[in-house]
Amino acid sequence: MLLATLLCHANEAVSRDRLIDTLWGERPPRSAGDNLRIYVYHLRRILGDEGRIVRRVYGYALEVRPGELDADTFTELSDRGLAARAAGDPAAASRSFGGALALWRGGTSFAEVPRRGPIGATADALDERREVVAESRVEAELSLGHSGELVGELRRLVAANPLREKPYAQLMLALYRGGRRAEALDVYRRARRVLVEELGLEPGPELRAMEAAVLNGDAALLPSSRSSASAPPASAPPVLAPPVLAPPASGPPPSGPPVSGPPPFGPPVSSPQASGPPAPESLAPGLSAPESPASGPRRARFPDVLLR
């Protein structure tokens, strides 16, 4: 209790009377002042640094260095996540929120001490911020297109905080994206029953809007990345089918002047009667024919299209 009270006011002096009131309540023993001094003495020995607890005019102060208090690190990471979310970077926001939540070692803060005096106020503020951070991390993950892996976490959030509407709406969205529309609507019915029975209130606008969107099969509930991922990039070149070569015709080669048009595929077949210089396509032995402009790039594009 003494350490928790001093940590709630790190680097600040806590009066002797307030410490006594927090430790013993409304009816402290007559020896409360002497007992407090003994407690401070033993706490200094436990910390291993007698200079950590400083005697001030009005009481005692616990000196905490930057980075030593998990609550400060939690606040810093959560603020960083909120800034990333405001900047439109849900991936960075999710990482910061996740790092902040990883600092917790239980369901609530100060779980091993009674919530009296400043401990109760500090614990309530930390617990509330933790819920906001947990909901914000899920929101960032949903905006990244994730859904199925969030269902279990959202069910735990709903069970731990049955009067908070946002986890219900997030759970409905995750279930709907996973093709579990009936379960999403059942979540709304359970949420409404809890809110009416416990508070006498109907669900708020966000939860009602989610129910209407699920009932109507609103396409806006689907992640925006799904449609963009299924379509090829706008700058991708068109894919042409490979040319189909007709089998060579049987019989003697046709007589008469050559027909104008695009050059045939492969080297031309020379006729014994042909005279004059060789055709431009003929090459010396050992050299391969140059790739045509249409066939080379076309073959190179197949892996990009098939493996994207």
C-alpha cells in the first residue's frame, strides 16, 4: 500500500496525514506515525536505495527515473498509437497499441492492493485507458482488413465490459466479414438485452447502424483492400494470348509473287528456284534468330500476371 501510494504520486511529496489515511482508513491506531516511519525504513531497504524515498517538509516522495514506471511507458505508447491513427497509419497504430497492452500483467491495475485514496483514482484512470487502447488496436486491425483472428479477443472484451457498446459493434463487424451474419445479429440481440436490463437504455447510434448494415448486407462493411487486391494494377500491360501457328500446308509451295503482309513466324523456307541474295532473316550457322518484339515481352509478363 505504501509503495503503491507513493508511485501514484511519483516524484511528488505525499503528506504524512494522507499516507496514514490511505494505510489505515478512518480509524488509524495511535502509533500510526511511528508505524509509518518504520514502513518507510523497511521499504527503503527493499528497494536497495535509501535515497529513493526522500523526506520532505510535508511528507515523503518516491523518486522515479524516466522509463522506470510501466504506467508512463504505457501512456507514451498509447499516445504514439493515437498519433499514428490520426495520421492515417493503422499498421503503426496497431504496433504501438499492442506494445502498450503488452505491459499489463493482469486484468486490472493495482490488483494486489486495496483501491483506497489515490490508488483508486489512478487505477480507475489506467483501467479506462486500457479499454480505450484495446478497442483502438482492434479498430486499427479491422481497418487493415483483419477479422477472423479478432473474434476471440473481442469476445473477451465484451465479457469483461458488457456495458461498453463499441466492442459489440466491432465483434459484429468481424463476424460479418467472416461470413457469420447470423452470429453477428445474435451479438446485437444480446447487447440490446444487456443494455435494457442493466441500464434501461436502447443501444446507441453506432450499434444500431451496425445492425442495419448487417441486415442490409452493406458492402461498405467489407475491407476496402479486398477489392483492390483482386483487381490487377491499373498500370499493368494487357496480356496477349500466345500466337497459334497453323500447320504447314502439304504439297508444293505456291507459285507466283509473294503476298504482302506481316513476316511469317520462323525463318522463311527457300525454294530451289529462288535466286538472288539470301533473305534478311537468314543468319550464319551458330546464331539464333532475334526475338520478335511481340513475343519476347509477352512471355516475360506471364509470371507477373500468374503469381501476383
